[in-house]
Amino acid sequence: MNTEAVKEAAAFIEGKLDKTPAVGLILGSGLGVLADEITNPVTIPYKDVPHFPESTVSGHKGQLVIGELEGKQVIAMQGRFHYYEGYTMKEVTFPVRVMKSLGISDLFVTNAAGGINESYEPGQLMIIKDHINQMGDNPLIGPNDDSMGVRFPDMSEAYNRTLIETAQNKADALGLKVEQGVYVGNTGPVYETAAEIRMLRTLGGDAVGMSTVPEVIAANHAGLRVLGISCISNMAAGILDQPLTHDEVIETTARVREDFLSFVKAVVKAV
């Protein structure tokens, strides 16, 4: 973990801002539309930020959008980095460190995920109440920088209970059917086999994806409050008799755009 690189990236971004962001937003596949709602935006391509990786996945614009959303100063990642792109866990989580350095206290992490729980349906939103790390790696492996967090961080409340309660209340007020479930993080880039989905259901997983877990671990290490939201973009392998494609993921997230926007904006306003 290179603290100097974090400081350099944060200083570059800070030089373009008039106000300190309070909330960080990581926007997953097809969910970057939320950044378009930010007013008085400062937009910075990832390639311009010192030491930042570049997003290589369709549906991820690859830029920071910083400004005001529902009265709060926010910094949004319009597209994220994935382990399967060949980045290390420390590279995947580098932006979390930078956002913490910029002053955020809350991190909202969103993703598109496959539904493991058979009561779910495509287009549904799920508040993440816990996760299972199936990636076989961890961004905290290696020397620990005590200035960034403790050597052995507690993960018993990886997703902040107060934020979960706030999100559920806002969903209810909007009349949205939002589940609370366990997210399983796999490496990808392949979708799971039907047998793997049966295993993950046995382990207690409700949704599965290829992101989120590394960022949430780093955020907890950094002392940030975390809220996770999954858009169930498709049912996982073996539930419906059809192949899985990334196009389906993008199509589904586009279909639920209005619900997603109104939900996340209401939560941002309330925190």
C-alpha cells in the first residue's frame, strides 16, 4: 500500500475542487447514470489522475464525477476496477483510499449481481447486509500501514446497520420492493456454473458478482461507513434455462434506472 501514491492522487483531485466530498459512490455495471444527476460537476477521467488504473469494461465510463447530489457533496466513480481485469487487489481498492484521503465518511457501493435466491427476480434491488469473500485474495495482505487502519480490522458489521436501516426506510417510503441479502464475491470473469450456484446457495448467498468485496474490506479498514446495493440483473446459472450475457446485465440495469436513481438519491439525502 503506497501512501505517497494515495496522497499524490488525492492532492491532484483536491486541486480541482472547491468543497470537500462527504459521500463516495462506486457505480457498477450499467449504474453509472447516477453520476449524471450530480449538479455543478467536476469530471476527471481516471487516466488523468496520478496512479489511477483505467476501467476496461463495457458499461463503465471510467471517470470521477464530483459535485452536489441531494444537498450533499459527493464523489462518484463512474465505473470501477475489477480483479479479473488483471489488477491487484491493492490497485482495485486504490480509489477507496484516495476518497478517504479526500475526506469522505460514507461509501455507497453498487453493483449488478446474479440472483442466487430463487425468490428474487431480475430488476429487483437488494441491500447488502453481509458478504462472503470467494475471491481467494484480500486487499489487506502484505505489510500494514497503521496510519490507514489497524492490522486486524473487524468485519462483523462490514455494512453499516444504521445505513441499512435508513435505506430500507427510504425504499419502503418509495414503495419499492427491496430485499436484504448476502452478496458473494467471485473473481470472474466467467459466470458461475449451475453447480457452483447450488454451492453458494447452501453457503447462504443471495446474490453473486465479481466486485464490491475488495472495496468494502478496504473501506472498513479505513474506518468508513459502508452501504451496499445490488441490482439483480439476471438469475444465476441453473435457475432459468438460458445462457448468461453481459448485454442482459446492461439491459436490466437500464430498465430499473428510475427506481435505482430515486432510491439512492433518497438515501444520500438522508445520511
